[in-house]
Amino acid sequence: MLKKYKQGDKIYIQGIRTWKELVKIVMEAKAAGYSYMGYDEIPQIGYAAVFKKQLEAVSRKENKR
């Protein structure tokens, strides 16, 4: 079961069991404007995937157009 935590501009998701599940979550987060930062140990939570809110001007492809 996935547990989601939000702290400022970051979201932590705990309980990811497979690569396929991770890819699905990363794609959903990307569509919602978050980027995957990695998997880390968070002091209050434990191990979790870390997502950070993207800024509007982050996309390089859009800036080249």
C-alpha cells in the first residue's frame, strides 16, 4: 500500500514495490508537474521516493522553440 506525504514543494511516496510501479508513479507525477529526484531515507518517514515540484521554466525543450 502506498503512503504519500507532502512537505513544502516535495512529495514523498513510500511503499513502491516494483520498477513497473515506480515508472507508473513517475509518469503520473510528471503529468502533475513534479520531477522524480530519487529514492532516499527520510528521517521521519523512512525510505521513500522523492518528487519535487517543477518550475515553469525548467523544460529545456520548450525554451528552444
